[in-house]
Amino acid sequence: MRLFGGTLSLILLAAACGKAADKRPADPQGWRTPTTCGSGEGRIGPQQAVQCAELFIARNGYTTAPAIDSPYMVLASVDRGRPIDRISQDRYNTIQPRAAAVCPGVGHSGGYMIAFARVGGDTASGRAVTMSANGADLHLDDSEFMVAGARRGQFGCRPVPR
């Protein structure tokens, strides 16, 4: 009987800890999750995809805008196990805040790839934010992206008008 009671206590403690870990303050921009722009329901258009991607890179500290609080920062594979302040330092002002091109119809969901040029130096290459067609699953690809080609219409992309 004692063993059962101890096991039950551990189960209840684990459940309580799990619930506490899931509680975060409300997202400042109202995103459902750190990788879902808005509600994540229904297909979004190219203009909204660009807005989501621009906000995503800003809130994750890649521009000169202040990064969002750490519970909402999306970590890349190279960031795992590193302190948030070091990640923020390395990301700061590395990507231009305005998208250079939008590439619709990407991936199995027919989502989007949004190209961003790097700050300074070679602006012909950069990084790309990808997302599903409903604005979910946002992430910044780890590999380089040929922004100059995307601006010229390659890869099914088109320049973002400003």
C-alpha cells in the first residue's frame, strides 16, 4: 500500500510540474505559439506572410529592434545549450529588417519562403524564413539563401515592393 501511495504522489507531482512549466505569460503580439504568426488558422496571403516573417526576425533578435522575452525566442540548432544573452549578442543586427523577396508555394504545405539580405557586406546572399500556408511553423533556415536571385524572380520568388 505504501508503494502505491508513493507512486501516486510522484505522478501527481510530475503532473503539477508539467502544468507549471507550460504556463508562460501572454505573448506580447498575440501569437498562439512562438512559431505561429497570429491564430495559425486558414491560409494567409503573401503580404501577410512577409509581415509575419519580418516580425519573426525582429522578435528573435536578428535586427536592431529589441528581441522578445526569452520564453518566446525560437532557438536554432546552433543555439541549443547556449545562454540567451550570448545568442542575442550573436544575432543582433545580422539581418536587414525588411524582406527582400517572397517565394510562395514552398514545401509540402504550399507555404512561403521569405528572403532577407544580410546587414552590410554581401547583400546578395542572406537567410530565409519559411512557414506553412497558414502562418505556422516559422523558422529561419540555417543555410545561406541567394537573395539576389530571389529578387530577380528565380526560385518562383518575386521582390517585395516597398
